[in-house]
Amino acid sequence: MAKQELTCDDILKELRAKQYRPIYYLMGEESYYIDLIADYITDNVLSETEKEFNLTVVYGADVDVATIINAAKRYPMMSEHQVVVVKEAQAVRNMEELSYYLQKPLLSTILVVCHKHGTLDRRKKLAAEVEKTGVLFESKKIKDAQLPGFIASYMKRKGVDMEPKATSMLADFVGSDLSRLTGELEKLIITLPAGQKRVTPEQIEKNIGISKDYNNFELRSALVEKDILKANKIIKYFEENPKTNPIQMTLSLLFSFYSNLMLAYYAPDKSEQGIANMLGLRTPWQARDYMAAMRKYSGVKTMQIVGEIRYADAKSKGVQNSSMTDGDILRELVFKILH
């Protein structure tokens, strides 16, 4: 049976219980979780005085594997553990040679390897040795559809509730860069009025600078409701404020929505929960927009819309388009979606 992979939460739970492993090999496309685990180990395993002698941080471009192994083989001074952190480890040449150290690692050393924007070849010896003695964790990018769920659970841990519209506005505006997203969420928490524990669309408008009435979330709602006037008002606003509403972001979000709508037609169970399961949504309320859209658009029409969004995307990049502005392209697309 395949070994179940540890999640970020599993690893943090172990660390909080002071269960340490000799190596944490943190890799993948999403920097946020790599930094979260590495920072927790750096901040919490050693006391401030222990850190002076027992915390070593090196950068991949400046070291080779021999230097990392020598650092890992040192014994801690006046402490139970020493922590060695290798940042930007993707720049280390011949990382495979680390497998020799891992055959007999020093148990008082906690070696943390941060390998961003890529992964180890799991078929090779190093990956096997890491899994045998420590943690091999792959930090994957989360899908756009999972962002509202991520935001809701992040805020819940902070004891703050967030209105669904506010959640969708922020997810649409920031996208899947989790480090930037959590930065914006922290900004919202700090700016909440005293005693208030709920983030509203008004707060997003005031503190993040997204209009609560003219944004991609509202455009999507207007298209779901087939509200021609509202959709055109939003496009006019986008045209006048291109910096905060770039066409690429709008097209990307519309493409994501209508592609998911195509999948929703194939869900064996067409209930909220059934569609949420089909689309990998963390919360069933996110399925409501899809259910409403299924009442307004047929499967064939949805397929045509996905094609039109691709065509609009090509035009926005100058393909077969000599004179149309971004506003013209969006207006034409919205007309084709609604008619």
C-alpha cells in the first residue's frame, strides 16, 4: 500500500508536539508552505540563546553538498539540537550526494532543505533516503477553485469570519500567490474595527482597493444572472480602470468558471455537495453559482463560451487583432456569452 503523504498541517502538528526528524526536504512550486514549515522550525526548536551557536542558515548558490554535510555532522553546543537550514537548495549541485549522509544521519541535527520551484526525482536514491529517515514534502500550487476554501480556513484559525462575497472578491483579485494572499489577509485582520470579527465587501473595498460593485466576482454574477446592463456597466468601469482590472485576469477567471461549469454537467450528483465534490471545492456554498449558471446555460452553449474566451485571450495578445482595445474585446465577449 502506498505511504500516505504528510500534509503541511501534519508536519506542523508533529513539530508542535516536539517530534523532530533528522531531515525535512521541502520542495515544490508553492513557496508559502515551504516557508511556513522552515520558519516554524527556525523560530521554535531552539531558544534565543541556543540559536547563537546552534542555528546555521546557508544559501544554495554559496555552498556545495560537502559543506552542508559537514554542518549537519556537527554536534550541538549546550543544546539538545542544532538546526541547519539550506535556503534556495535548488541551486545546489550534486544534491544526490546528500544520500550518503542520510544513511547514518546525526539525530541531534535537524536539517531543513528548502527546494523551491521544482522537485526531487522520486525514483532516485536521495528521495528514498529522505523518506526513510525524515520528511519529503511536496508543496503544490492550489487551484483557483480552492482559494475561497483556503481563505475561509485561514481566517477561521485567526478567529475571523469572512462574508462569501468578500472571500470571492479577494480570491479573484489576488489569485493563487499564497504569500501575497496571506499578506492581504493579515492586513484585513489588522484594519478590522475593534470588536468586529467579520470581514465585509466594504472592508475589502476600503483596505485592498477593489471596488465592491465593479469587480470580476460581480461580472461573473451578472453573467450568471444574464443581467446585460450590469455586465456592461462593469466592463465600462474596467475600461476606465485598467490597472486594477487587467483583461488577462478577467479572462483567466471567466475561463476557470466556465471550464468548471462544463465539468459540473458531468457530476453524477447535481446537488450542492455533489458539484462541490466534482469540482474539488472545499465548501458547498461555492457550488451555488454553478447550479444557477446550469439553469441559464446549456452544456453546448458553455462549450461555445469556453471557445470564445480562448479566442478573446488570443485577441488580447494581438493575434488577428489590429485595432480592438481591451474594452472592445471584453464587450464583444460578454455579448457572445449573453446571446
